[in-house]
Amino acid sequence: MSSTQKDQHGLRSQRSQEADKTHRRKREKTYTCDECGKDFRNNGSLKKHQLIHSGVKAYSCDQCGKKFAFKDKLKLHQFIHTGEKPFSCDLCGKSFSTKGRLKHHQLIHSGVKAYSCDQCGRAFTHSGNLQNHLVTHSGIKAYSCDECGKDFRHNGSLKKHQLIHSGVKAHTCDKCGKKFALKANLKRHQVIHTGKRPFSCDLCGKTFSMKGYLKQHQLIHSGVKAYSCDECGKDFTEKDKLKRHQVIHTGERPFSCDLCGKSFSTKGHLKQHQLIHSGVKEYSCDQCGRAFTHSSYLQSHLVTHSGIKAYSCDECGKDFALKTSLKHHQFIHTGERPFSCHMCGKTFIRIGHRNRHLRIHTRHDVYCCELCGKEFITDTQLQQHMFTHTEERPYKCDLCEKTFKAPRYLRRHQQIHTRKRLYKCSYCEQSDTDGSSSQPCHHCGGGKDFRQTSVEKLSVSKRT
């Protein structure tokens, strides 16, 4: 074959390949959507797609009433109620409601993360995950909730959030029957029953039930405080801690106790408070027998027995056992009174003082003495006051058996035993803080043979 013939043959071959490509493109994507410009291979796929733009949702779920534009989407949704997951992963055993979700999951085991973020370098197994991630860098929150106005970066996040307003709780715990609007919330809850905490911090060894909680915790070690309060400039490692802090400035306390009317800034604080009314105090101190409703209260209390005062004031050198005690003390030097009453403007050093003051305005729980008419903010204060009208002295010192009307008087008395050694008379067996041989026994008037006794443990005990 001559060179001219070869060139002609090559030209025909090239034209043929181009014609095939054009024909293939025409065959593959012939039908275009007028609304969004998306191409489809057949007319049926186009018509199915156009239902999205029409807004028609002809398929409704019998269980929860949710509507769908496509029948297959309804079927996928119904797996939520039935719990059916027929497609299982051969590598880890995890099951899925659809074959597509199984394939999507299996990419995780491949280890291939082909989609990388140009801004932070984070890599993803799927392009969709990368696209969702890129929105976090833009800061744009284009999806807004019609009910509460909260904004979201992703439409999926908005839809999940809207389940809260719908009141539908389609996910039920098999163990205790508790229901949840979101599947993720159910999974978080179920860890309570298993007790598993498989995620461990490499720096301090603390364990967590979920990877997200571990990542959140690790910010503490990093020292990065990315969330700042607009009011006072205080920085926080976690967004939810910033939100909890901001309530101090707003004074908002939307969660109220049905039993006593006391209000709280968070639902968690309300639940913690309600344990007081239950009367259950599961956490007891081995050293003095004092019981607490929460383990954290007990841990803080135990420090007082250790005698260690690790927190020192830079201004005056005073030492404290607890960090919170040091912070409260420092307000004395700064003059700062960060907690204010939203009703009269009065300011306070401690939030507890502010809360106690608020009851003056609300008059929710004022306890009045029937004998003299004196009013008290707490029931405990009233009960202690009632002893002033009687001869009852129910609080007894374990070391010298002296009795008192209130715990604070007993504690003040017990300081005598901690500062001085206790001596017992050999004749009458009564105790005294003065063991001097030049002084007679204060109880029997004679005898100078005092025996020193050790003061090992002090407790506040109520006489029965």
C-alpha cells in the first residue's frame, strides 16, 4: 500500500471514529430537561425526573404520612419502619436497605479516597461527600427552616432538622422503647445499653462511645478555641459550650421544673436538678458518709478531704481545693460581678446568688415559718430555722458528742478538733481540747491524767 493510500485509509478511520463518538453521544443523551438542562438517555427517565420540578408527590407512606414523587423512593423510606436491610457487606457484616447503599459503603473498605479538598487536604471516598464538605469552607447556609429560622449548609441537614418539628419519631430503641426523630440519635442512645466505649484518646486514655465525641474531646488537648463569645470575648473549644455560656448574658432560662418552678438554661441542667426532688442520692462519700445526687458532686467533695489545695490566687496567695472556688474568689479582686438580674439589674459574683435572688421577684418557692412568719428561699433553710423554736439539737459531733441545731454550727465546731488535739480525762472519760497538766478537768473538777486521742475522721451526723 502506497503512502497516499495509507493516509487516505487513516483519514477515513479517524472520520469513522469521530462519527461513532457523535452517534454514541446522541444515543446516550438525547433527552434534555427544559427546567434544569439535565440530559437523559431515554424519554422515560426524563419524564420521571420532571416530577421533581412539578412538585407532585403521589406516593404516601402509610406509617407516617410522608410523601414522595417516586414509588422507589417510598419503598426505600418504608425500610425505616420495617427495619429491613437485605443487603449485607461481606467484609464487616453491616447491612443496608438498598444495593446502592451497600456499594457506596464498600468503597470505605477499599481505602481509596480519590476526592481531595484543595483548601484543607481532607480526602473522601465519594465526590458527593467532597461537595458537601466544600460548603463548610464557603460559610454559606442556603437552607433555612420555615418553623424556627435556623439555617443549614445542606438540604439533607435541613430535612433531618425538620423531623424535630414534625413530631414524628420513627426510630425506636429495642431495649427500652424510647423513640427518636433521627436515626443518629437512636444510635447514640443505644450505646447506653451496650456500655461500649471503643474510641480512646491517645493523649489521656479517656474513652468514648462515638468517634465524634472523641474528636470533640481532642480539641481540649489541641488548645484551639475556635468559638468566641461576642459579648465578653471568652473563647471555647466546642460550639455547644459557647452556646451554654451565652445564656449567662441573655439570662434566658426556658426550661422549668414542674415541681418547684425553678428554671434552667438547658434541658440537661433541668434533668440534673429534678434528681433533687427524687430524693435519690446514689453517690456516697466513704470518709464522712455525705451523699450526693451526682457523681461529679461527689468527686468535687472528695477533694476537700484530701487536703490538697492545688489552685492558688495570684493576687493574695490564698489556696483553694477546687478551680471553681478560685474563680469565684478572684471576682473579689477584679470587682467583676458577671451575673445580673434581668428584672432589677442587680449584679452578683456567683450564679447561685443570682438564682437565689431571682426567687424574690418570681416568688415561686418562698417558705414561710408558721410560728413567727419569717420567710426563707429554700425549704432546707426553713427546716433549720424551725429548730430555733424547739430545744431539738439533731446534729451531733462524733468526737465529743456535743449537739447542734444546724449543720453549719456543727462544722464550725469541728474545726476545733482539726486545729487542736483532743484529750480524754482518765477519771470521767470526758473529752477536752486542753490537755495541760496545770488545768483540772472541766467536767469532773479533778484529775490531771489526760490521754491524747487521735482525730482521724470528722463527719456531720444527725442524731436519731
